[in-house]
Amino acid sequence: MRIRSNKIPGRLANLILLAAFVTALVASGFFAIRLTVHAVYWSSHRDEPIEPWMTVGYVAHSYNLEPKALFSALDLPTGVSDRRTLGDIASVKGVSFEALKSTIEASIGRSRQQSNGGLSDRMSGS
């Protein structure tokens, strides 16, 4: 009596494992490249001059602020994702972009003073 060994299931299992490994490798590479591109982009785009094409979130990210601070300074709802450009927001509010820009810059200044004030208080032990 001869026992017949069937190699196809073993080969199929190896192919499935190889495909899963290659898929995981490609996905890891994709996310590593995406992370690197994101880190390089934002490291060179700090404190960008405010332009009409920017969104509130972009400005907040560029100036390392919480978006809520800018949303409240512009009298926009804070719990809602608002992806309008600053130029669109200015036209809807009926103000010039320069006036909106001044409001944003004042809010950035206040936020930075508060964060620097808190830092100096912590460093002095107060």
C-alpha cells in the first residue's frame, strides 16, 4: 500500500503566506514613505505667511496651535470640520482678507503669549 502525498495544499499555503508577507511589506513601505514626506513637509512649512488659499486647520498646524483657538477668534463653530479657505470665510463674513488675517495674527500672538507665559511660570516655579 502506497501513501500518496499531496503537495498542492502545502504549496498553496506557502503562496498565501508569501502574498500576505509581500502585502504587509508594501503597506509598511507605503506608510513609512508617507510619514517621511509628511514630516519633511511640515518641518519646512512652519510659520508660513497667511494666504487666502489656506484653511484654518492649515494655519493652526503651521503655527503649532490648537484649531479651536483660531475658530473661536473667527467666530466659527469649534466642533465642526470647516475646510473652507480663509478667502472664502472672509467673503462669507463680508470682511476683507486683510482684516481676517489681522484677526488670525492677533489670535496667534495671544496664543503664543499664553503658552510662553505658562512656560516661564513653570520654569520660575510659580
